[in-house]
Amino acid sequence: MKALGYTQNGPIEGAGALKLIDVDKKPLSARDVMVAVKGISVNPVDVKLRMARAPESAVGILGYDAAGTVVEIGSEVTGYAVGDDVFYAGDVTRDGTNAEFHIVDERIVGKKPATLDFVESAGLPLTSITAWEMLFDSFRLIEDGGDGETLLVIGGAGGVGSILIQLAKTLTNLTVIATASRPETEDWVRKMGADYVVNHRDDLAAQVNALGLVPTYVAALTATDQHWPAIVDLIAPRGHITLIDDPENLDISIAKPKALTISWEFMFTRSMFGADDITAQRDLLNRVSQLIDAGTLQSTVTERADALTVETLTAAHKRQESGRVIGKQVLPGLPF
């Protein structure tokens, strides 16, 4: 089968950067399904892995979002049949989705939204799982909960922020403050449902204080080390901070006087470690699909390529590296 892979970690235009390759299909494990990939998305994790992780074999295949059709099932698969349309993010310890066909554990796969095509659907899984787990696993909120409480989303216009704002406004009673630093990103987070918008390039604590709100929860989606002192300053005592980025130095001692809870959200944890509750990701993706089809949630796609080629995928990686992507980027699958 065809795939887009890299042979050496490093810059996108380096010697080992993305190439169109031929690879053999791998055998399925008992709980696996094979999917004919019809849509993919690009996320920051693609750039991070391409830069830092050398391929374990001759070629590394990235891609951690997909939508497509099941073409083969393992011996113990119970949730899906050949012909089912699905969407999912996958497992960072296995080959990615930038290929004609992809193998994934059925327990982290959801049913594709009926009202979106394959390409648009591929923009949802990774960010939806991340946002859902932040709200309901990390913050331990319950649906229709959060009365009188405030969530601050730092980096509200990115892929995770865009769906996190929507989920918080749809499924909880939280007041949502989102950060944005450009007119177009401010407009976007308001479209996603943010109640208030502040500029993360200015004094964050002063702006939040001026709103008369004290966040109980902070979703730190980007530049956490840069914003850390302000986050600790503005959050409520005994509040909860969840981050998804990788700050090199974080002085957690300043969080002690407020007895803050600090946690990471990493959506690959369940699949990496075979968690007992791994099927929670299938369940939440099915809920997201239902909410999309009901018109309760909206797509976060803003950039859509016409074809999946070395050139278009390289361009998508460059856009991710720019740090200026609003919402999600999607591409079709490779032509069969």
C-alpha cells in the first residue's frame, strides 16, 4: 500500500522528510480493524514527532486523525463490521494514518458523523478526545455541572481550544474565558461560544481580574511556561490547572499557597498503556458524532487541501510550525 512517511527525524525540508513510499500491510490483532483512510488531519504532535523521534523501522508514518471505512476486522472485534464508516485518532505507539489503509484498535474508534464528509470528520477525533478528557477526567466535571464556575482556555483558537470551548458551553454550565491575540482569532473563539475574550499577549491576570471572574479551572493549551506566573495569580484557591504542552521549566512551588491541582492531559495514555477504561474513547467519540449530527457542535475545520501529496502534507506541517493555524487542517486520503 502507499503511505507518506519520513526516514529521518528533523526539519520538514531535510533529507529524510516526507516521501511517498510503498509499505506492506501488517496483520491485525484480535481487537483491530483495518480502515481505508479517506480523510486525515495534521496536529502539533505530527511536527513534534517528526522533529524529535527517529523512525523505529526504515520509515516512520505519522498521522493521528482519520476517517474512513472498515475493510477488515480482527477475530474478536464486536463493535464494527466491514463497511462501517468510522473516525478516530489512533495510537502514537503504532503507525499513523497517513497511508491508504490503517490498523487501529476498535476500542478507540467512533462512528463517523453522518452529516460530515470523511475529510471534515477527520478534523475532530484527537482534539475532541483531548478536550473531553480535560473536562470530565482531569477537571472531574459532570455534565450540566460547573454552575457559578469559570474556565479559562489559554490558546482558544487552536484545534483543542476550538472544540473545548464548544464542549464546555454545550455540556456544562461553566462561564468560558478564552484567550486570543489577533482580530481573526478573537472572532473565531467568540464563534465557538466563548463568553469573554482576553489577549494572552497582554497582562493576563489583570484582564481576567477586570472581568470580575476568578477561574476555578485553567486549560493551558500553549506556552504554559510563559503564562505560568499569571495563571497561578489569577486562578481561584484550590483550583485546577491542566496542560497539554511540554514546558521545560515549571516552578510548581508557587502553586502551593493556593493548594492548586496540576495535571497533564495526554489523549494517547489510554491506548499506550492499555487502560482498563480504554473504551471510554470510543464512547466519547460516539457522543461527539451525535452532537455534530444534532447541530449542537460545529466543525472546527478552517483549512482543507484538495489532495494528499508530499507537497500538500509538507505545506500543512509548515503551517503547524508557524503557530498561526486557527481550528483544524484536513486533507483527503491517498487515492486508491
